[in-house]
Amino acid sequence: MATREKATGSCFYDAIVVGAGIQGTFAAYHLAKRGQKTLLLEQFPLPHTRGSSHGHSRIIRSAYPEDHYTVMMADAFRLWEELEAESGTKLCRPTPMLVLGHKESPEFQSYWRAMERNRIPSEVLPASTLAQRFPGIHLGGREMAVCDFTAGVLFADKALKAAQDQFRHHGGTIRDGEKVLGILPGAMATVTTSQEEYQAKHLVVTAGAWASHLLAPLGLQLPLQPLRITVCYWRAKGHSPHSHLEKLPCFIAISLNGDKHDVYGLPAGEYPGLVKICYHYGTPVDPDQPDQLGSSPTPDVQILRDYVSKYLPGLDPEPAVQERCLYTNTLDGDFVLDRHPRFRNIVIGAGFSGHGFKFAPVIGKILCELSLEEEPSHNVAPFRISRFPPLLKAPL
């Protein structure tokens, strides 16, 4: 259990990071490793389940249809291994991941061709071979899989704690349970919280579903949509062999049953005997009131019941456990990694759209580089704010 750190000494820092989820923690970690006196602010007492970084497991994979993500993942794998070595904590369990789809689907083929193009260790599995290798998954005759052998399961809670511990080890300061009330831009940015006022030469905003609220007074309206996601866990039917559960790999379904990249699953982990299968979309919510759903909530659990009944018939079609998580989606599903268009010492990491956790070490490095006005070590053109319509309001 983390304890709230008391403010001591000067309230002046080289860098302040707002938001201690996995992205903000890694940005702060890299800044501290670079010798920057860094403060990491978090509105909720740590650890908490109000944002997007909690839970026991996330998929890590190389399989992406876009080459820039695949290149970033090569760096991310290396940086995750560095954190494991620094912390002495096992953070990942290698597990094959299946990309499931219809053979003629352009979306499925884009994953298949990208793995070939980038020489990702992989194997194509027609439905008949898949049934022999992974008997718990049933596909139709025109459906197939591509297996990503680089994939695995990240231990999310352990990873977040390890990164925060190493940030402290490098001299960083965390103040949790301290909500940011306002940001005043300038050569020294001023951050006012519920407890204190701080100043820093560099400011990084990684506030997740609360990013829009913090950025709007800075004249920036990013098209970010917080979504409530239902995280479901499923058990085997009474007559089904549990070995099917033990052999179930990670998977993402790209174009089964007319859907596109809507369902994903992980093998049993946090709940013994239960597998994690989720629908990759949710219901728009106010992050401060996530239980107040709109009049037309997404029928996510029913979609999953239908999917499990058809493709994973060895599982009970009723979820055994339901939890919640928040996504913060952009219009195109790509991240925002950029400097504020007007205030260049304010850097923004946002809109990770339900697939950012695995990239966190490299995202943190990029945000650190942008903050220090260095050339980013990866191509950030797909993540620029300028790809959206004009979003700046009148000057402050």
C-alpha cells in the first residue's frame, strides 16, 4: 500500500508530471533517470482502480498493422526487460497471441502482412490446425489465425508499482491524493493542487480520462472520449476439460462474425480457473461519475455472451466476474504524444484508446524527450495534435 508523501523543501522542480497512471509514471521515471528533479502528482490515493492502469493483466504483442507501432514495441520489450532487471520483479509471462479473422478480411490481412513485413516470429494457422493446437477455440472454415510468438501477459499492477518504486529510487517525488485544480502556463509552469502550489520548467500532462478537463483552460480542446469498459472473466462449463483453459492463449478477434477488432482474451491468471475476455468498446461516461451511464449503454456483455457461445463453447456463456476500467479514446484510435501548440514547455500524453499499456516504457521515453526539447527517438508524426481539426481556442 502506497503512502502519501509529504511536501518537503522547495516547491520548485525541473519537471512535474500530472497523472500517475502507467504513462505518467514512466514519463516521470525517464525524467528522473535523466537527472531532472521531478514531481509526480496523482489525484487519487495510490493504488486505486479509478483510471486505466489497474488490474492484474494486459496483453503485450508485436502484432500491429501499422509499422510504427511494431517498431515502438521492439523498444518497449527492451525497456520492460530493463525495468524487470532494475526492480528484481517478474513483470511478463510469455504467451502466444492469436490474431483471429476471416481469411479475406482486409483488416485481418493487414495484421498478417505486417508480421511478415516486419519479420515477427509468427505462424499461420487454418481453422483445422487451430482446433488441434488450441481445442478451446472453434473457428469456421473460412476463418483462421496468425500466431504472434513474441507476445505475452504483462502483470499490470506489479508493473505500475515497479515503475513507481524505481522513479522514487532515482530521486523522484510522488504526491498522491492531491488533485490538480489548475495550470498556469509560462516559462515556469505553475500547478495548483488541492494541497499546494508547484512550479516547474517542464510540465507533462498524462491525466487519462481527465486530460480534457485540464487542457481546456489552456485553450486546447482535444477530441478525447472517456469510455467505461466492462472487464469480464469466464469459467469452463462443468463438463469441459480445464486443460482447454490452461492452453488458451492470448487472442484478439479482428473480423469474426462481421466485427472488427472488438473482442480480446487472456489466459487464466488473476482469478484461478477464469479467463479474461472483453469487448474492445464501451459506454461514454463522465470519469468522475463512471456509474452514471447514458440512456443507450453499449450491450457489451451480451455481445460477449454471443461470442463465447459461438467461438469458445467450452466456457460458461455467463461471466463469473465483472469489473470496470476506463478507456480514453481518440477519433482514430492513435495516441496523442506532442507539445502544446502554444506553450512548448507543456507536453501531452493522452488518448491511449485501450491499447497503450504495453507501450508505456517507450511512451514515457518519448514524453521525456519532448519535454527536454530533444528529437524523439521514434516517429511521432502519427501522434501529433495537428492531425485533428483546429482545436485551439482564443489565447488565454
